[in-house]
Amino acid sequence: MKFLKKFSTLCSSMDILSLIRLSVDLIFTKIFYPKARIIRRPVYIRNEGSLILGKDFSCGPGLIIELFGATSKVEIGKGVMAFHNLHIGALDRVIIGDRVLIASGVYISDHSHGNYSGISQSSPTEPPVERELVSNPIEIGNDVWIGENVSILPGVKIGKGSIIGAGAVVNCDVPNYCIAAGVPAKLLKRYSFEKKQWILISENEY
């Protein structure tokens, strides 16, 4: 009954073509991903491992989820909402918490072609596609807001309630209740529950 009421509200403000497209997307979602609210096509999912989509997951068109191998895992929590062109790649593990809001053009990958730090580094004379895949899990906490065109790189942990500014490249951890932005992303503010406001973070706090 609740689903029918939401569907009726959507229909009242749409033209015929949009209504047909929405209806097909809803049917597709309920057949293949019954826990999700809506997955708008086109969508490409390569699932060689374990894919878990939480209740009421919704996304715009252009969703790409790639799991490379039997041990790879992507887990998306409850009430996650993503807009256009979300791309998730997992060789190891990508975990996204509950009620995460993801803007358009976001790229989340737990792996890269080659190793560029520490020992056994990759050579630039080797074709990139032939370099060893190196992975490190990604974890995104509950109630995180990820802005437009953000890239989240291997090994990153984003704490609950944090915000990632548009265009950021996140290659380091972001603590709980912080705002980070930039290339590479840096911490800008931290939420003070005592003052009930976002407080600027000085450079010596990094």
C-alpha cells in the first residue's frame, strides 16, 4: 500500500514517456533486486563475488558495480541513495553504511593497477593493464554525504556522519563527523556536539 501511494504521487507529475520508463525500471528492480526501492537503467553489474544491496537502495541511471573474483564483496546498507553514474569496483571489499547519500559521478575503487609505494613497485615500462592488481578495503560509515564527482581510493575509511566535498580525491581516512574536500582531500571542519556547529580544523590538528 505504501509503495502504491509513492508510485501514484510520482505518476501525477510525469509525462507518458517518463512514466513508461519509470514503470519498466520499477519492474526490473522488483524482479532482480526486490529489497531495493528503485534501480534506474542502464545498469551494469558484474558479480563474481558477494553483492548485498540493503533495503530501499535507490540509484539513478548509469550504475556500475564490478566484483572481480569469488572472494570480493560489495555491501551497501539500508536507505542508501545514489544519483547518476555511480561506479564501484571491488577486488577485495567495499562496505557502505546505512543512509549514505551519493551525488552523481562518484567513483569508489578498492584496487589499482600496480604498486607505487613501499617494496616491489611497478615499473612505468610495463603496460598498465598488465601490472599486478593491488587492493585495500574501503569502508564508508553511516549517514555519510558524498558530493559530486568524488573519487574514493583504496584503503580509505570514512567515518559516520562525515561530508566529502564535490570533486574531492580521497586517499586518506576521514574521521567521524568531519568535512573533507580538495585534491587530495584534506580535513576542513569537525562537528562539535557541545557547540552544535561545524568547527574549522587548524593545520596542526591533521
